[in-house]
Amino acid sequence: MLLFRMFFRFQLLLQVFFFSFTGLSLTEEMPELARLGRQLFYDPSFGGSVDPKKATGFSCTTCHADFNESEYGDGLIRSGNSIVGVTRRQKSQWKEIQPNQLLRSAGGAGVCYQRFLQGIPAKKVNPIAIPEQKAEALMAYFDYVTSKAQVGEAEQAYYNPLSRTEAQAAADKILKLDGDADKGWKLYGKSCAGCHSGPKKRGIGTQLVRSRPPSNLEARLHKIASYTRQGGYLMPALGTGKLSDQDLANIIEFLRDITEAKK
Ligand code: HEC
Ligand code: HEC
């Protein structure tokens, strides 16, 4: 009996030792520069280099995952793609970036740094405004997560905001679909609530269900659908690759329900 207990204790010790050892080695594997990149990725002040008067409150994590979403998805629907695979891309999809600026702009992150973290208008964006060492740190982090994810091909879905007329036509179609408000509430939570909080309460984005009921509910819902496809000043568009027409119709039905419930 005693022998058995001793053996058991020994095993426990071994396990504790083993787990702490593997835990340690996991964190130790992340290079110093990549660790800095990780901190920047989660920080709306971007290590203090974002002008506090311009800060939107967004961090890179507001719109991008730092893991392979198809394999380890957390269910959230983000406007940007996962940064896994960025370091394997040959060119950026932002037209503001020349091919020779790809590294210096941290694989395209320089556009987001200015537009989304600081609200600088698209036309005035300087894609190489990220301080050089911070751009390198981001790339080191992208490289780290890419090698961990062991994906062969870089995944990349193209960002495709619709023009005003296209977005109107898309909204026409969406409003004709039968939506399911229960499904819509779940989808709202995964794709809108990160920025619009509760639909009736202010977040970073606007209050989608206003305290005063809209004079024309159909027009209001139509605007919500077209805005989602077109995007706005700070709000990136969410295309059919992120939310299908039916998904968006469900969200619209949910917003219709809670707007009508207010009356
Ligand atoms: C408000 C949302 C938003 C924020 C905040 C944001 N991004 Fe983006 N980002 C996008 C969208 C949308 C795209 C275009 C689709 C894509 O390639 O992911 C994009 C593209 C990118 C790309 C790929 C560019 C390309 O051409 O392939 C990188 C890299 C990137 N972002 C990194 C970052 C980093 C780093 C931060 C933080 C400094 C950040 N983003 C903040 C929305 C955002
Ligand atoms: C990354 C943050 C973000 C996400 C995610 C987001 N929004 Fe927005 N949204 C904003 C911001 C910020 C504004 C304010 C105007 C602007 O900058 O575009 C806005 C504005 C809007 C507007 C126009 C203002 C108004 O109230 O008429 C609509 C409509 C809208 N969002 C709908 C949605 C819907 C529906 C979703 C989910 C499918 C969504 N948004 C997801 C950030 C976001």
C-alpha cells in the first residue's frame, strides 16, 4: 500500500514537472520580437505610438484573428482575415501599398494602422507610418503564428466592399428574404456586437436601434443591410464570404423585432 502511494506521488510529481516543463518551453519558443508584436496586436494605443486624440479604440484584434480560423474557429465573424499566412503573401490587396513597401508596411498592416486605429481618411493614408521596429515586431509575430499553424497555402479571402449602387441592389434582395430573428440575434452577437454592443446601447459604433422609432422602418432596415455590404468610414464591409444574404436577412429580422418591440 505504502509502496503504491509512493509510486502514485512520484507519478504526480513527474506529471507536474512535465507539464510545467512543456508550459515553459512553449512560451520560451516565442522570440522576443514576436512577443512585442503580439502585444502591439492587442493594444489600441499600439505601444503608445497612436495619437491619443485620434485613437478609435480599435486594436488589430477587433478585426483579425491570430489563429487559423477554419481549424480553431471561435465562431466570431471578423471583417478582416486571420493574420496566419500573411508572411507568405507576395503582395498586398490594399491598393495604397507598392510591392516594395510590403515588408515595411508589415504585410499591409500599415494601412489598417492609419485607417482603423487612427481614423485617417483612406486618401491620406501613409502605409509606412508604423515605426520601423514595430513593423518588424508585427511581422515576427505573423511569422510565429504562421509557422505554428503549419498551413501550407496562405489563406486569403479578398476584401470586396460593394459600391453604393451594388450595395443598394444587394439590400433590395436581402429585404425580400424571410429572416429568422433568433438566428439573427446569434449572428448579431458574432458579427456586429463587437463594435455596436447591444443594438440599443452605444458601443464604438452607432446605436442601431435608436430610442426614437424610425419614421420609415423599411428604409432604415434597407440602410442597415446596404451599409453592411458597403462599409463606412471606420466600419469595414462584411461581404457574402463573411455573412450570406440569408445571414444578413436574419440579422435584419432581429433588428426589426426589437425595434417594433419598443413601440
Ligand atoms: C476595423 C477593422 C480592422 C482593424 C482594426 C485592423 N484591420 Fe487589418 N484589415 C482589415 C480588413 C477589412 C482587411 C482586408 C481583408 C484582409 O486582408 O484581412 C485588412 C487587412 C489586413 C492585412 C492584410 C493586407 C493584405 O493586403 O493582405 C494585414 C496584415 C492586417 N490587416 C493587419 C492588421 C494589423 C496588424 C492591425 C492592427 C494595427 C489591423 N490590421 C487592424 C480590417 C482591420
Ligand atoms: C469593426 C467594428 C464594426 C463592426 C464589426 C460593425 N460595425 Fe457598423 N459601424 C461601425 C462604426 C465605427 C460605425 C460608425 C460609422 C463609420 O465609421 O462607418 C458604424 C456604422 C454602422 C451603420 C451606419 C450608422 C447607422 O446607424 O445608420 C450601420 C447601419 C451599421 N454600422 C451596421 C452594422 C451591422 C448590421 C453590423 C454587423 C453585421 C456592423 N455594423 C458591424 C463599426 C462596426
